[in-house]
Amino acid sequence: MSPTLVLASTSTYRRELLARLQLPFDVARPDVDETPLPGERAEQTALRLAEAKARAVAPRFPGSLIIGSDQVALLDGEQLGKPGHHAAAVAQLQKMRGRRVVFHTALALLDSRSGIAEVVDVPYEVQLRTYSDQLIERYLRAEQPYDCAGSAKTEGLGVALIEWMRGDDPSALVGLPLMALTTLLQRAGLPPLGVI
């Protein structure tokens, strides 16, 4: 019998991405402090938090494969998380204007039967346009991406702020790297698609 698949996240973006694979899954809130540790690099933060989220829900789901994911944006050595509110999003977008940001999206697949987790980082580069403060305001009022690292949804109107993007897996930028996930699921013995 196949293990239950669990998404350790309440993110609607991650839930929608995982649903694309047409595999049945449960969702659980991980309740993890997402504060970076002193001196921690962006990819280290993302990797640590992805695994911590999976481990946080593991006691509730014995015999399951648990997916944890986290995303941290990096701008010239500074970590940018979720802005949480309008003023912080304005400040992030002003700081990012005309610059290149690397989004580190980490993925963990924890087998709660063995306690072993595979964790990977899937980076994605984004070059922002030189946009106006007026465009920032219009964009934020229209989309309100206050729960997105870097304050812009590339799958929505945020594309107006972006000059180019570069990376191996566009779903990583949205919050859950599906290409890496299908590889990890195959290693764990699950089919990569629910339709198979």
C-alpha cells in the first residue's frame, strides 16, 4: 500500500501546484518559526525551514511521505521574506527595482516511517525592471502579494515588474518545485503522476 502524501503547508499556491500531479494528498499546518538564524545564508534558511516544516507535522502522520517547502529571496546578500503588509511590500519592490534577485526554493520529502528526509534547493534568478513608484502602488493594490517572498507573483500581474527570469523549474518560483518533487517521489516509490 502506498504511503499517504502530506503537504506541510497552508499555502494556496503550493496546494494548487501539488494538485497538478493528480496525486491524493492531505494538508497540514506546520507552525514553524520562519526567522532566519544569525549568519545563515538564504539557501540554508530555505533548506532548514523546508525540512523543519515536514518534521513539524510528522508526528500526526505516521507512515506518510511529507512535503515541506520554503522560499527565500536573496538581494545582494540580504534575505527578503514575505512582506506581510503593504508598506513592507512597497519597500521590498523599491529595493528590488532594476536589480537581480535569486529566489531559493527548498523542497524536503520526509518519510515519516524512517525519519529520513531528502532536501534540495532549486534557485531561480529574476531581473526586475526599472519601474515607477506608481506602478508599484497599482500592482500591490491589484494583487496584494503580501504572502509572497519578494512581493511579486510571477504567475499573475507581477510579470509586469520582471524583465527576465532564469532557472530550471518555473514552478519553483511559485513556491513548490514540481520537477524536483517528481524525482523525489519516484525515489520514494510513488508514481510521478496520479493518473498512472
